[in-house]
Amino acid sequence: MSLGSSAPSPLPSGVPCWVELATVDEAASHRFYEGLFGWTYLLSRDPATRTGRYLIGTLGGVPVGGLYQAAPGQSSAWMINISVHNAHAAASWVQRLGGTVTLEPTVLPHRGCIVHAIEPSGAPFVLWQPPPDWAFATGHPNTFDGADLNTRDGGAADHFFCRLFQYTSLQVGDSRGIDYAEWRLEQEPVLYRYVMGPEYPPQTPPHWMVYFAVDPARGADATAGHALMLGGTVLVEPYDTPWGRIAILADPAGAVFSIIDHAQVGEGWGRAEVDDPYDD
């Protein structure tokens, strides 16, 4: 199988260029995603991780996402990485716009330069200045398909990211008061922002929801069932949206993510009721 990368190099600034999982159980997470998505992991060295280890998942020989051991006290979570042309300049702009830099620009051998930060509404994210030969598989089954920023303050998130990356924001929520926005570059959607409604308890922190596409021949329902067999949890049973059939899952170490089958498109839009996956 031959997979394409997300974009030719150099990537435009503001494009999702990587996803990675900080996990409390590296071995269990490795087995789960290998079984669910067919990923093969390669070990890399990373000075920014606690153990110095970083596993790079691949599909058809193309990188699809990273995995590393979470720091003490850190919960398992998927994290979005967004491309920048200059990591040092981007870190400066994060601070000017009211964000917080939690890891200053750090060079990774043969893999560019990263910055860890928190945006004003409270969600962490990573900026990545990728190398010229950067590859990231998207747009295929079992690869990254998109991400939502789930926040309490949509205005603050819109202001920060639209100024940082020159996004335009388009409201795509429905008439029932759902505040769901699409962030675009050159009229193309790149990320989404959702203001958490009453389905999330008040103590739920801002966070990213990462989506992975599933093969329409398999579907979201069968994939969710497979996740259960592999030791995962179905937090929200598959439901239909205008974008496709979605289910929200958690891996055996507790990291939450979504799967989507674009072949099954439903009428209307809404969020299913969910037991808060971030409520400890």
C-alpha cells in the first residue's frame, strides 16, 4: 500500500502536521493501535521525552503518529501538532497573543524543532517546524482525519489561533445553539473548534479531540467493536453526522479519540450524550 503525505514540503504554517500520544502504558497502547489500525512502530530517540524514547507509528511505510511515555502525574492523551515555518518566532507570537510556552523551541535529531504551549482558553498544543523531507499520512483509512479543540471560551480560542495562523473562522454549528466553528486556510478547512455544552461536566478541561478515518468496508460500528475486543472502551456509541458516522473511544490506557466513517452521512448535527472521559 502506498500512502500520500499531508502536504508537499515546506508545509504551510497552521496545518496539522502530526499527532502523538502521551500514554501511561506504552506497551498496552502499542498493542492496541497496532491491532486496531494496523500500525507498525519504529523506535526513535527524543530528548524532549522523559525516557528519551519515542515510537513512530507507520502504515504502509509512511509515518502516521507518535507514542511516548507520559510524565508522572500526566494522563494519557492524544495531542495535535501544528506546522510553523520558524519555531522560535512562533513561540514569541504565542506569548504576545496571551498563550504560554511550556517547552521552549527544542531541536529533535533529523525531525525539526518543536514548541509546547497552552492557548489562552487552556488547551495544550504543539508547534512543529518540520524538516524538508517531512511525511505524515492523512486522508486514508486508519490515519489522522482531523481534530476539534473542545473549549469553554470559543472567542478566546478563535482570536488566538486566527491571529497566530491567519485562519478564517466559519460558524458551522446548527440553529439549536451549538457553537462549532471551522478554521480555514485559503478556504480549506484545517481544524475545528467546539464550545463544550451541557454534555460535558463543568470541570472538564479544554482538550483536543483527534479523529481517525476508518475503512468504509469495515465501518465505525465494527471498528468500535474491535476496540472493545482489544481492551478499549466505547465512550459514545456510533452516531450519524453530516460529516460521517462517528464513535468516541478510549484506549486501554485511557486516551480518548474518535473514529469516523465518511461513507455514512447523516442528517442534521448534534453531539451525543457522553460520560465525561476527562472526569477523574
